[in-house]
Amino acid sequence: MRKYINSKLEGLAPSGIRRFFDIASEMEHVISLGVGEPDFDTPWKIREAGIYSIEQGRTIYTANAGLKSLREEISRYVRRKYDLTYDPQKEILVTVGGSEAIDVGLRSILEPGDEVLIPEPCFVCYAPCTVLAGGVPVPVPLSEKNEFKLTAEDIQAHVTDKTKVLIFPFPNNPTGAVMDRQDLEKVRQLIIDLDLFVISDEIYSELTYGTERHVSIASLPGMQERTLVINGFSKTFSMTGWRLGYAMGPADLIKQMTKMHQYAIMCAPTLSQYAAIEALRNADQEVEDMRTEYDHRRRLVLKLLKEMDVPCFEPKGAFYVFPNISRFGLTSEEFCQKLLYSKHVAVVPGTAFGDSGEGFVRISYAYSMQQLKEALSLMRAFTEELARGQHV
Amino acid sequence: MREEILRVMDRNARISVTDLAAILDASEDEISSEITKMEREKIIYGYHTMIDWDRTNDDHVLALIEVRVTPQRDQGFDAVAERIYRFEEVSSVYLMSGAFDLMVVVEGKTMKEVALFVARRLAVLDYVLSTSTNFVLKKYKENGMVLAEEKKDERIIVSA
């Protein structure tokens, strides 16, 4: 029998997260700070709207691009939140999570050999999706000294005449970095001059801390026509399991993406779409309450890290901190494994998010204060032992 | 800052000053001096433990009593409210809008004890026109907390 599995797919390495998960899930009584999803339940009014839609027998397909009323609601939401203007008829596609939007977006844009700039450390799907779409991922390592922001120099150092797409993952998983308006202004002109197309993954846009709220790169002059904005309901409304996201971009691109989505997916889950309408209309307070809680935990975690003398730049977004553990003389993976084996605390090696994550670990604060304190006090004991030369 | 402190303490009165300082990004001195001031100003007028008595060996009943009263010249409802809230058996008294005037919360060991209190002490007061006693049979949610709900973290232990 001939080999029947796609070799490009086979050639993709399993994610570093997966490897670490395999170890952690074998152990008992692990205190995890390793998840990438909210700990809050979906606010009840949203769940209730989902239940009601099922009671009403709304158990059929929707339009391929998503319910018209949902697209209209998304259009209103992004206008009031981010000053973005998108036509619900032609410029918005409702997808199965932000993940599908990223995949379909890349596949709708890339030709074989096109290069995609991927700022790292970052969420794990961009490079594999690029490869599967026939493109060539080009990692752009970001550095702690720039607070893991993307600079014009970073872009310039990696761009070639084959570069077509720039992935723009802010607020960032795993670093928690954000790009504020000034930061965006510094790269805007270069992106236009180089004629790059931007895929801006803004899934954490509602989870930013400090005085400035999220600014979408698409809202800057000259950017909307060359940007695909990805967003969704998972992080903002604690709706990961509902699998619902959306893509907003130029009508010609959304048209082609909708075609691909139609053949591959048909439409996003109907009940999730009805629940999402309620989320966009009536859950601002619930989102604000969750954001405040995340902010409290963020400050707590930063303080506890400071007390254990583990340097960490102050992240302003998402629900992660990305402390620098290089002073202990271990690789990220060694650090995490030893921490797991000796204290049963799970944090994720920075290298799971790209080579430039070496020397860092990702700590998620999508956990109760009590669990954060417990886990970090164990981590403190561990770092003290490391400093005394144990665990070597 | 005050409202931030209060919002956190509203859900967890026992949070330490150290933790409050950490999560609100303030110094411990600032936090404790604000709390002391708010205690002095009666903004914080006490600390309460939320107890599910049904899980203990103690008998405990709770009754919400709707009371209609005649307001008095110059004093409105305040004088009669005071006559009522002075009783140790009474844990809360609220002046209400709607079909009755005072909501009186009474705690006791047995239904009989509460019923006798209403009959002998409350109903006979001057200016009290009528009482209607409603016993709490089961608490589902109190002070924003759902009772008897144990949540397990079912998320995948490590995810991207």
C-alpha cells in the first residue's frame, strides 16, 4: 500500500505544549497555572440565551457567513469599542472560533512560497497553519527589552521580496504584551511601504489593563484595506467551548474566505451564534467584572514574582505573565519539568511558543487568587532550592 | 481607591491587608488607613460570616415578616421601626416600597419560637396593623454566593 498521509502534515512537529501536557497529565495532584482559557463560566444571561435558542427549535443551519443579526451586532460592537467600521453584509465572517478564521484567512491569502512574518513568542497555530496553506513561516523573535513589542527594525530584519503577510498577535499570548497607539504608529508606515497584508489576531482585545484600552491596527489610517482582523467570544466572554469567532476584512477577501468556510464548515454553530448576540448586546458589565478580577490577579502575581526575585516585565494584556527564569541556568523546559516533578506545579516553557521563548515560562492567571498564591509559594520554594544549588 | 477596597471586601471580608495592597497596587499602610477611616465613618459597619446553618447541628430558622404599620406624625416609620429593631430576635429591618411597609427578618431556633415572637411581641405593638410571616425553607443563593455548589476545574491541565 502506498503512503497515504500528507507529508507536509506529518512533518509538522507536535506543539511543545502537547509534550508538556503528556507529562503533566500523567501526574496526580498537579496545581496547574498552565491553561490558556478563562476560569470563569460563561455569564448566565449568555448561557440562558443559548438554552432559549434550543428551546425555540433554532437547530438549523444559519447563513454561511453567520446570522445576519449577529454580523450586524458585531459591526456595532467593534464600532463602539475600537472605532472600526465594517459592513455586516460583505466584510464580516462568523467562524468556528478565532482559530478557524486564522486558518481560512491564511489559506485564502497565501500562494506557494509566500512568506509570513510571525512575531514570536506567540500562540502556537500560526506557523503550522502557514505551512499547511503552502506558505513559509518566518519567525520574528521579539525581545524582553522591547517588552515583547514588534518594532520596525524587527520587521525590516526579516522581510524579503517574498514576504506577503505579517501576523500581528496583540494583546499577546504568551507574553501579555500589548501594542498601544504609539507603538502601532511606529510600524504603520513601514507595513504600508512594504505592501504587507496584516492578519491581526485580537482575541484578547477586551483584556487589557491600565488606562489605555485596546487599539486595533486596522483603525489606523491606510490599514483597514490591508488588514484582516480576527476576534471572537472565547476570551472576552469566557466562551471557549462555544467555538465562535469572527473575521473582518476587505470585502474581496471575506468573499473568498466565506466560500472556503462554506465548503469546509457550512456555518458556525447556530446556538452559539444566538448566545453571542446576547453577549455583544448586554454583557459589558460582566466583561468588566472579569477584567477587573484578572487585573487584580495580574498585580498579585507580579508582586509574588518580584518577592521571589524572578524578573518579569509588566504585561498589559491577556491573562499571562512571562517571567525571565534564565538566571537559574536551566532551559525553560528543564525549569518547568523540575518544577513539575518536585512541586507538582505546572507552568508552560516559553519555548512552546517559539525559540525566542527560551529563558522564560508562561504563567496563566486564569485561576483563583488562592490557587495562584498556593502555586507561586511552591514555585518560590523551588527557586530558593535552585539558588541553593539543589535540583541540578 | 475606597470603592475598589469595598468591592473586594464585599466578596471577601477576610482578605488580608497584604493581599489587598498587592491586588490594588497600593501600599499596606494606605490600605489599612483607608479601612480604619471607613470603619470610623461607619461606611464599613461590621464584618459578617456567611454560614450555612443547615450543614451544622444547630437548629436555625429564618423568617421574612411583612409588617404594615401606621406612620406617625413627625416621625414617619422611624419610631415604630425602632420599637421593632430593638428586639434581639430581629436581625434586619428594612423600610419598603410596595404593599407593606417594613420587612422584618427574624432568626430563631424553631418555627414555633419565631411564630410566638411575632404573636406576642410584634403583632401587638401600637401602630402595627398586620403581619405576615414567611419562613425560609431553603437557601439557594445568599450575598451573591450559591450555596451547595461545588465546582471542579475541568479544564485541560495545560493548553495553548
